[in-house]
Amino acid sequence: MARAVITGMGVVSPLGADVASFWKGLVEGRSGVRTIEHMDVSGYKTRIAGLVQDFDAEAMFGRKEARRMDRFTQFAIAAADQAIAQSGLDMEKTDRERVAVYVGSGTGGLRTLSDNESLLRERGPDRVSPLLVPMMIANMAAAQISIRYGTYGPTMSPVTACSIGNTAIGEAFRLIRDGEADVVIAGGAEAAVTELSLASFGNATALSRRNDEPGRASRPFDADRDGFVLGEGAGIVVLESLEHALARGAQPLAEVIGYGASSDAYHQVATHPEGRGAVLAMRAALRSAGIAPADVDVVSAHATSTELGDATETLAIKQVFGERAGEVPVTANKSMTGHMLGASGGAQAIALVQTLREGIVPPTINLDRADPACDLDYVPNEARWGQNLTVGLSNSFGFGGHNAVIVLRRFDEA
């Protein structure tokens, strides 16, 4: 079986629209959550979000092309461009029939849909864009990346809610391992900060209402957490077979060594109270990697800052790691970015690659008073430097009970 390595990474996030800015923000423990100003949310329960700043799609793609893409697709292409550039992949010298694209989105073009619904109601059917459907559908980010780079391998958009990024990377790992592709562009993108989503999540009492303290609103594992913070962005990686990467002189950044997926089979939005699905996915990922829990040096938690979710993930980690659970550092990127939904797994994977490469574990910020049910080592408030890290496990869980876990290993030698 082929080994799958990551050779390029790209991110668009509330902490910055490139990997360097994103990583710097995480290490500094800086929050990207801010007050929403691009739309009127004065009547909403929640008025804050993890927003991407200084992203000029027209400058990047041209006015005509930018207007033909929803914001989530723009994010995805920007991140894919970064990842491919870092990988050094030259499509003209690559067998593009063996290049796949696995990039998903949870909500797709929600902003495009909302805008056109308003046009329909206010100005009639003739004002609805003929591009509504191709801009809205969730597969369009993957499709546009494939079109942009002329790839002919399978192009798919996994929709597993907030676990999309890990699902995409995990399935890409399988594709490469089984010899079905040489290269896979994988990850997720989301642009769901809209009036509609804020209203719905707000009415479901899922969002934090700490509107006067945006930077302190996302607080995984903290006793005073009151819900998650909606975020946006994209996280994309280039995976290659090790043989393909080395043959063209590429420098692998990390290796994907395991992937596990499961279902809670429990509830439409709530996680299983005993963490059953999470446990199954973590154990499956470790089994796939051929390693034991004792071999894991760091855990990147899903950790959205919800009361039930954080407690059950803690419980699941304890079940998987046993007596060693309290010794493994657990980091929660969403404390700084908010919950980027379908983009979160890809961004989280990129952060984990950087963690392993640099020996720095980003903090879980806003952890002032730990929930008694959350009693692991969450690296509170300050990054941990100078760590000897080889293997990391990343959790992503989604509405409907979708669980996806990947295992990454620092790449030192072939």
C-alpha cells in the first residue's frame, strides 16, 4: 500500500488568509472573533462571528469571475492555490487523470441562496440569477478547483457536516493508499455567516451570546461557556503518494497514517452522551495507523465550546487513552477561530502539521475555570513550546452523528 504525505497547505481563516498568519495567530493565542459589521444584526441574539478579514475576491479572480462564485468557493480556491503553490506541483508535468479533488462544504452557497431568495420576494422571478444553482450547490468548490487546474481524477464533495475536512482528508488518504490516485487536493470550505444561519443557530440556543466580549466568547472546556461561535474560511491540503512526491523532488510536510469514521446513531444534532461514536472513530483511526494510544503525542480536539459536546469529547478521550488521558496535551483551535463548520477539519489538520513540525502546541484560550467534567490537559491560554512531538490525532464531529478522525505523523525521512 502507498504511503500518503502532505506536500502543500493553504488556509483562509479569521486569523489570516494564509498559513503563516493563521499559525502565528494560533501560537499567540489571538482570537479572530469580532463584532459583525457587514450586515445589520442589531435584532439578533448573537452579533459576533469568526470572520475572514481583508479578502478581496475581485482582486484575486477578477470582477466577472468573482461574481460567479459564492464566498465559500472563493475561499476554497484561494486555499487550494496556496496549497498547490507550496507543494510545487506542476500540473503540466503531472498525470492529471490521477489527480483527484475531495473538497466539501456543509452549507454550500448559503449566502447566494439567501440573496436570491430576497430578490425573488422583493423584485420577482426575473431578477433571480441564472447562476443561482451552480453557485449554491456544495460540490462547486471541488468542481471549480478541478476546472481551474484541469484535473480529471474523481472530484467529490463529502457532506458530513462539521467533520467534512477530516472526511475529505481521510478518504483522500484511502484513495492514495489503494493506488487509485497519485495526488488528491482535499479539505473543506464554508461561508455560512449569514442572517439566516445566525437566526437559526441563535434560536436553537447553540451560539454564544457573549456579544460584548467577542474575543472571549469561544471558550472550549470552560465552565462558563455558553455555545459556539460561527466562523468561516477554508482549509485545503495537497496529499500525494510518497513515491510520487519524492520522484519529483517534493518535500513532505507530514504523513497521514490513519483514518477512522463512525456514526453516533443517536440524535439529529446532539452528540452521543457517552461519546460512543467518537470513541469508535478514534479507535478506528489508531487501528488504521497501526499504533497504540501510547504512541500519540498530542490531540487536536473538535471542541466547539458547547456544554454537551466538550464534555462528551473529554469522556471519549478518556475511554480511548485510559490512564494516560491526562498526560496528553489537548488543544482546541476553535477557541481562536470560532467554529468554521465544514472548513474546520482542514484548518485543524494544517495546524496539527505545524504543531508536529515546530514542536509547539497552540493553546486553548479563554479557559479560565475548567468545567469539572472537562479535566484533561487542554494547554490553557498559553502555547507550549519546545515539545518533542511525532504523532498527532485530530477529531472532527458533525451534526447527524458523523465522526471523522485522522492521525498525522511528522515526516523525518522516507
